[in-house]
Amino acid sequence: MTIRVPVLQQGKVLIVSVQDALSDSDLLNVQQDLLDKVFSVNATGVVIDVSALDVLDSFGTRTLSDIAAAIQLRGAKTVIVGIQADVAMSMVLLGLSLPRVATALDLEAGMALLGQRHVA
Amino acid sequence: MSTVESDIVMACQITSDADVVSARQRGRTVAADMGFSRPDQALIATSISELARNIVNYAKTGTIELSLVDRGRKRGLQVVANDNGPGIENLEAAMTDGFSTTRSLGLGLPGTRRMVDDFHIVSEPGKGVRVTVVKWLH
């Protein structure tokens, strides 16, 4: 079963909300869909909301980091928002820290970082 | 002090990446029922995710089994990841941050060791891998 994650658009910013039950191949689909959309709408920024995730393991983190790197090559900026406290701690112990990726507390803070006002 | 192992409370066949997700979700439920804190639940679920992914990536199929363990007054959750895949040639290298024979980050095994309290790995080339980890309730 393939899970598709909707990519929302607000101006030139794309917003994607990653859900918990995503397998590795689902995550790769999200990566592909998101990158396609970044290219097709010439997005200047992407916010990836991971607040629904209660596990972010090495594969998930690497995928997020790959997405951010690809988007950066396109001249756009990625912000990962909503990493839960428990998840953050396990990431640190795993040795994962997303050093080159912008992060923010929540969607609103992420949008602000991209110079956008989030309209709820 | 010896560790007393109880019956297996959960057994998962791991054959696909969807099984990785269900194993970590079921593991988290068991950990929550045992009274583990939310941070510890996340550590247990993430460890299961790493161990189960190694099975899929390197051995194709294997099992994840959870059981309750007691050592003295301590109670813990034991996770055993078992496969009959190609095994690990150089265990010492496999336990080093950043070492990977695939394109992964090479953090699965060393990262898992940091997330749990007890970590034990047995492997020989051609004879599969068996990883046993325990998280103790505080």
C-alpha cells in the first residue's frame, strides 16, 4: 500500500505534513512528489512539518536531509518544523542532528523563517 | 546477577519496509503498557526501527521478538532481532559511527547501542545476525 502525502501551496512556499506510518518507500515517494512540485511551481521555500512523527530514525533523517539539500541546489530554502522533544533526544543519541537544515518550533515559526506569514 | 526472561510478548516477521513501521509501532505500545516514559518509548521504537531496517536491507527477512526481562528488582524490555542473512564480516567496523557497506549513514548499530541500556550482537559471515538489546525501567 502506498501512502501519498499532500503538498499544500501558499504563494511560493510549499507545506508538507509528514505522517507517522510512512515506510521508507513511502518517504521516498514524498521526496519525489515534493521535489517535482518544487520544480513545477518554482517554489522559493518548503516547510516540512514532522510534528506527527513519533519516530525519526536514521533513514527518515537522511531522507529529510537529502530533500533539503536538493531543494537548496534549486535555490530554495527548507525548514523542518515540529520535531517532538522525545524524537529530538533519540535523534541526538543516534548521532543525527540535521546540521545544515533550518529547523523551527512549529509551522508558524517555520513560515516566519521563510519570510511568510502563515494564514491559517 | 542473572537475567530472567519471560515469554515472548510480541513477535514480528520482518520482510518489508512496511513491517519495519508496524514492528516499531507495536514495540512502542508494549513499552507504553510496561510504564516506560515517553522519551524511553521513543528510544525503544527508534531502536526497533533501526534493527528491523537492517534485517530488510541486509538479510531480506528475519524476526523481531520482544520479551519482558527481570534482573534482581529491575524489570526491562528485551528486543531480539534475528536473521539468517549474510552476517557481518567485521563486527568492530559495523559498530563504528559512519561505517556502512550500503549507502546508509552507518549509524544504525552504533546509534542503537547508545539508545539502549544493554546491547549484544552475535554474527559470523554466512550465519546471520542476532542483536539483543534491553531497556530497563527506572
